[in-house]
Amino acid sequence: MSQITSEASQTRVYDYLPKNRGLYFAGAWREPRNGGSVELVCPGTGGSLGRVAEASQADVDAAVAASLAAYREWRRVAPAERARILRRIAQIVRENAHELALIDALDGGSPVHEMAGDVANAAAQLDFFAGMVTEMKGGSVPQGPDSVNFSVRESRGVIGRIIPFNHPFMFCAAKSAAPLAAGNTVIVKPPEQAPLSALRFAELIDGLLPPGVFNVLPGGRDAGAALASHPDVAMVSLIGSVPAGRAVMKAAAETIKPLLLELGGKNALIAMPDADPDEVAAAVVAGMNFTWCGQSCGSTSRAFIHESIHDAVVSRVKQRVAEFRPGDPTDPATTMGAIISEVQLARVVEFIERTKAEGATLIHGGKRPEDAKLAGGFFMEPTIFTGVTTAMHIARNEVFGPVLSILRWSDEARMLADVNDVEYGLTCSIWTNDVRKAHRLAADVEAGFVWINEVSRHFLGSPFGGYKQSGLGREECLEELLAYTQEKHIHVNLKRPAR
């Protein structure tokens, strides 16, 4: 019996939820000044998870003031000591991995086994950036014997981090690591749909950092806009959609603050005629991230399959996708979770219906599961269309749901033009046994992260980020750490004064 449908098990799962539902800043839990709150809905059941505070402009102002005061002290803490604290946080994350994964499964809708991987990833990134603190180096410029010219890297100040609902805990903890390591203070605005793991994280590490260094302000778009536009916020980082990125850029423009943006994608998987159909089919399914309902900006939602292997790949894809069946997100056996909200589910349904009306062929899914136990949740079967053309709405717009488009191609130049003819440029997966062709295609696709005979994997230390409207900057690497610093040049005159 699943954990949600068993009354006794349900109580145990809910016991893991954070006890504090307010705002966390300046090292304390606080109620919103205007008394605002919002009800959370469990994606797997459609039931209530209780209410959570909603930050207003006044709350953002107070949190920023406290964080700025804390920054003046935190920036002077030795890098080795900052690293020690980050490693301790990573240890706490690992010690509480099971409960953190369950919270995200309950609050965010993705399967608990997948969320356990997110927790491990967060701990790894905390350790990674703790180990990078000595790499925030400047340089020297020789000017002769009478002067010394060198640069140093300094922290920026208060960092606003706005995170999405698809990996709530991982993005909260992991994406706070680099700015904290660099000597900044952080205010996290968790996703309004799934803020509970961020609040639990604040409970777990309370007292470990000086008050005001790490803060969590749950809230909606107004809170995010207030954070992005605040004159005392030195930098804003966002993971989200392209429209959200544009909104943050507009809000940040008034104070000309730097941004780090990882935005949407309409990513391509390219299968060349020499690729193995079995391997391609496995990659097509894996690249869609059906486990968390395709709710990933890196999902390869456009599969360009050469006509010579197209039918063989499609038949194998239909077999493989059957492994993904929507189910209770808190059940370790579940292979596919729920969509985050009723609004997002309706958007996915609209995409499916429009694609059918435009003439694509639905070969799998396209409807809600028939299991009565799932009726209250926001579930959708893994959905696959063939016969998709680049003129169709689905071929150019991000669904952020479990919907895959398969496109048949024969002319390589035309295919490459179609791959690049979207506003996005985040990831691309290329499948071929010809090393020269692989490198040529990798050079020609307009994407920031390219796999060859691989898909979906991230490699800590390797820069992840997008081209075009898929974002600004790179994460998961040294460049992410340096983005949270600014360089200062120092000139020292060594000439002896005239006597």
C-alpha cells in the first residue's frame, strides 16, 4: 500500500514537514507584516498541505536590511572557515536525506527515489564549492620595479536567489553554496508551489551560520520582483522560465545589478543514420525526464530521428516508455510523479489537444491515468507524438510537461537549421558513431551544454548554462563561484619619495 493511501503511513510522512511556516531571516522565524499566507496543495493528492507565509515588500525590505548587516561581517570570515561551515551543512543534509526527499515528493510531486538523488546532489555541490574557496584568485600585471599592480576578488553583497518548483530542495541548498562560499549573504525565494523543503532546510541549519547570512522568504511573484528590484540586493540569480527571466531582468535594470539566469529549453536530441536504434530509443525516453513529468528545462523534448532508423526507434520508444507509470510520489516504487499544479496540468492538456488538432500522431499517452487512487492528483501519462513538424506550436514552445515530439529528417542541413530555429539554446544530445560528424554537429548546434552519445547527465565542475534566451552565465563550476565575486585592481607606488 502506498504511503499516502495508508492512514498510518500518511501520518509518518506528514511528520517530516517543517514546523515553521513563516519567514526566516536575521536568524529567526517571523510572521509576515501584512499577515499574508497561501495554502499549499499536494500534487499527488490534490489535498491541502496547510498554509505558508507570503512575504510582502515590507518583509523583503526587512530581510534585505538584516542580510546586508550580516554581510559586513560574513565577508570578513576567513574562506577556510566559510568552507568548514559549508561542509558541516553538507553533512547535515546527508544526515536528513530521507526526510528532505519525502518533503519534496509530497510538496513537489516528483518520486521520492528521484528526490533522494537531488538531496545527494545538493550535498555534493556544498562540498564542491567549499573546496573551491581558494580559487577566487586575482592576478598581477607587471609594470616595472617602481610599482606593484594586482587584482583581488571580493564578494558582492546580498544575493537574491529565486528558485523553481521542479527541484525545490536541490536548488535551495546547492545554489546557495557558491554565493556563501564567496562571502555573500543569501536570501532564497523558494517556489510558491513547493516551499516546504526550503523551510525545513532553514530549520536544520539554524544557528550554524551567523544570523542574516542565510534567509528564506516564501512568497509569490511580488516577493520575487521586490527582491530583484531592491537597491541593496547586489545580484539576483534565477532558475525558471524565459518570461520569468525577462521579468527579473526588467526589475533588476533600475539598479543595474548583475544576473545569473538559467532559463527554459526546447532541447533537441539528434539521431544520425549510423546510430543504434536501441541506444537511441533509450536516450529518447531518458532525455525526457518522464520520472518528474518532463518538468525540466534540460529535457530533450524534440527528438530528430533520421528516416532510415525512425520507425525502428519509434517502436522501441513505445516499449520503453511503458516503464513509466504515474503513481504516489512518496512510494519508493513509483517511476513517474505528478505535475506540480492543476494550472500546469491544464496547460499540458492544452498542448496535447492542440498538437492532435494540428495533425501530429499520438502514439502513447495523452490522457490522465485511469487508476481511481490517483484521481485527486495532477497526473498525466507519458505522452509521445510522431509526425511533428517544425510549423507546429509544440515544436517551438516549451511544454514543461511529459510530452515528447518526434520529428523525422532526411537532409542534414535542413535538420540542423530546424534544431537551431528556436529562441532557446540550453542542451542538445547527439547520437552517432562517426567522431568527425559528432564534433561538427556539436560545434554547429546553438546550445550551451552538448552530450555526444549521452543524455541528461550533469558533471560537477563542468559549466552548465544556455545560449540565446536560455540564460546568462554558467553554474556547477568555478565560473559560478566567480560570478558571485567582483574584481578590484590595486596599484602600489614603490618609488621612494624625493629628499
